[in-house]
Amino acid sequence: MANEYKRLYRSVDDRMVAGICAGIADYFDVDPTLIRLLFVFGFFATGSGLFWAYVIMMIVVPEYVPAAEDVVTAEVKEAAPKKE
């Protein structure tokens, strides 16, 4: 069986500020709006604690970068036999 595991990334497509909430939603397979509401309620409940957690996650969590099509096609061209 392949060694596949999930990684947490900041979302590029569904972001409001930095893509943290959408990335967490993608990781847990839930609606991003639910995570955003939890962050807002948590911010008011904990004061600035969740704000600083969000800022740290903006720095630590990498942004999702999909494989570029030109890189994939370049690898395919290299693998194809050369015509002489």
C-alpha cells in the first residue's frame, strides 16, 4: 500500500485572509465557513490567544502549490524516445 498521508496547507483558491481556515477545512473535510465561525467565536472567547495562533500558522503552514503543467509536460517529453 502506498505511503499516503495528509498535509496541512494554506488554501490558495478559497482564502479570505491567508487561507488558514480553508486549509484546515480541507484537511478535516468540512465546510470552511464552519472553521471561520469557530475562529471568530474562539477569538472573542480567548481574547487575543487565537489571533496569535492564526498569525503563527500564517508563518509556519506552507501555501499549497499545485504541480505546474509545464513541469509535467517537460518530464513527459524527456521520457519519450527521440526521433532521428
